Amino acid sequence: MLEDRVLPEFVAPSRIFLKTWLWMSDTYRTVVAPAEVERKIGGSRFVGRAYHVASAEAADEQIQKLRREHFDATHNCTAFRIDRDTFRYDDDGEPSRTAGPPILKEIDARDLVQTLVVVTRYFGGTKLGTGGLIRAYGSVASEALDAVRIATRVRKEALTIVFDYPDTGPAMRLVEEFDAEVADTEYGEDTTLHLALRASSVESFCEAFTEALAGRGTVQGREQ
């Protein structure tokens, strides 16, 4: 399994994640590019595919696309996790909980989010039994995830600050000090900066901004 360095990404305000320590973090692990593996087990052909998906809707679209492309398969079993509360699995005709849950277990074992795994089976004439199916789907999902590139990304929160021209100096020093990304700038009677800031730094930034400008500036984009 290959891993990228930490990559910044602008996303919506922070969510809560898988393990307690992970869900409170402002970094998360996800698949960067798709991968495909294939195995023969008990005469059946299994094909495992892993994808990055940004939402449940994106996962559903990818699943439907694969089912159209591989309509001749016996089963297209799936599992995805977007965040702690958004996940789904489908046994697609296999005995209950013998395909989808083992696939999801492999995703969760790697603390991955925004990740979809599809394991396609072409039946080869030999029944594997409940335990055999669980092992087959789990192992193929595991191999697919071992083949992908994983990235640890930074969760950022959107924030907008507004200040008068004379306060440009202290405001910009704070932007630089907190390594905030300036997404857009608006000039008028006031200066408006639209920022992307590491989620764990937002509260400290707001306090520092208020103190540096002696309460003259305003912060938008989060509850005060």
C-alpha cells in the first residue's frame, strides 16, 4: 500500500470520524486513485476495485456504472464509508452479511473515509459456504485496498474575515502566522478575505484576530 504525504484540501467544516481520536483530528485518510485486483477462489473469479468517492451520491453513481458495465457478473457486492455516520454495504444476492460487511471491515481496518470498494464475483460452480464467502470477499477487498495509493489530507474550515484598510497589517500577519489559505479577496469600504484554515486552528485564530484588531474586525462562517 502506497501512501502520499499530507496534502491540503479545502472541505466543509469538520466532521467526526471513525475512531474517537481520528474523528477529533483534522486529518483523514482516503484513496487517491482507483485500483483493481483479480483472484480465482474455489473456481469463481473475483475482481476487487477500490475508488475515492466524495459523497454517498458519488458512491451510488459509481456502483450503478459498474453494475451496468459488469451486468453479466453473478454478484457485484459493495461497501463504502464517507464519514462516521455515512456508510453502506450491499450483499447483492449473496447470503446475508457474507459480502458487504467483510468489505466494509477492510475499509474500516485502514481508517479510510470517502472510500468505495466493489467486489465482483463470476460464479465458477463451487459453493464456498458462509465462512468461505466471508473470507473470499474480505481478502479480495483487502488486496484491492493494498493496491491503491492512500493520502492523508488536511481538513480545513471555511472562514471569512472583514476589516478596515488600516488594520490590513495585523490581519495579514495573522493569516500568515496561522498558514491560512486565501481563497478569495474582496475590496470595498472594507477588506474581505475568504480563508481556508486548518480546523483545529480556527478557534485560536478567531481569538487572535479579535485581540489583534481590538474588536474592530468581524469573523463570519462559524458560530460566535
